[in-house]
Amino acid sequence: MQLLTDKIIFLTGGSMGIGLECAKAYAREGAIVVVAALPCSPIAEAIDILGPKHFGVACDVSKAIDVEQAIQKTIAKYGRIDAIHNNAGIASPSKPLDQTSDEEWEQLMNVNLRSVLYTARYGLEELRKTNGSILNTSSLVGDIGQENHAAYAATKGGMNALTKSMALDYAADKIRVNAVMPAGVWTPMLRKWSKEQPSPVSIENYLDEIHPLGYCPEGDVIADACVFLLSHKARFITGTTLSVSGGAELGYRR
């Protein structure tokens, strides 16, 4: 039995990395996926992987007009939205707060947080009609912090707080709001970054060792958790920020 049969899922940042793994998992479980991603991203390639019943739309999630139009196109094509997955995000720059420029701060806040404002503003009425669900891709660093990523960690801490507040605000509409918090995850971006380091092998070992389960996972482990949170099996779960981290936050390790 498929867990997401015929659900229309609006997924931001779904053309690569964790987003693409989520898109594939949603499609396998019977959902129709709308991949909303930057025009320069491989949207067409993602739809080729997912199949012709799915839909790709160019969208800069930091811009209100782009999000509004992407959601309108989704409604025009499918007639409804059952879930919104706010997955789009950026992690750069890698630096302490005092070295972060105004432009870098604004870009992080706009992509990682303002985008959630826009999908709620333009998508909530549709979710009210379907008793739908909102899922946010956060990060473990929103809870535990991260060296040299102060602004990024701040956006993910903000996303965790937003998740809980939104869950309270929209519970009366029977709309559930949850988040997943990965630690390290192998994505094309992370693999590229690790290969550029002075000692790629040491970086790979480090990324394995920070997870007590012994390895840095691929994005499919995050996608499986997301499937659950958007499915009927999670029907009484809202306001949770679920660590999908292999226990990276536990104990004294490094």
C-alpha cells in the first residue's frame, strides 16, 4: 500500500540533493510532485527521473511573486495542494557572525526563512481545503549550533521555532506542521565541497564519525522520514522537529 496516493505535494528545492531524494520517494509512494526550484537548477532532469505526471516550475523562493505564481500554476494544473514541503535552502557563507556581510545575512534569511512566509501566505488557503500538511527541512544545527556557520544556524533555529508556532496557529484548520533535522548528508554539493578540502579522506572520516551509527548517510534516509511525516500514519504528529541524524546530537564525542 502506498502512503501518499494521489497527494499533490508542492516541493521547493526539489531538483537536486535531499529535495530530489524526497521527490523520488514521494513519487514512489503514489504522490504527484511539483518541483519548484531555481531556473538555473536541473528541473527538467528531475522531472525526467520522476515521470511525466509530475510538474516542474521555475521559482526563486526568496521572491514573493515567484512563489505566488508557482502555487497558482500548481492549482491551475492539479486543482489542489495537499502538502507543502519547504526544502529549498542555502548554507553559505561559512564564517563567524562578525565576518558575515549584510548581503550574505539577507540572502540566508530570504532563502531559508522568508520563503516559508511566502509559501504559507500563498498556499495556506489551499491546505485549509484539503486539511493538508506543511513540512520544513531544517537542520540539527538549529538546535545545537555550528562553528563558523552562525547565520545559517540562526535560520534553522528560526525554522524550528516557526514550525512549532505554525503548528499551533493552523491546528484548528487540521493542518499539521513538522520539520526534519538532518545532520551530515551526502549530497552533490557536500561531495563537491569535501573533494575541494586539503584532505578529502579526513573530511569523509569526520563526517562518518560524527554520526554514532557510524556513517554519513545519503539523502534517502531523510526522504523516508519525510514520507512518514506527510502520510496518514503521522496524522497525530504536529509541531515536531524530528532529528534524522544517526544520533549526532548525543553524548560527548568530538
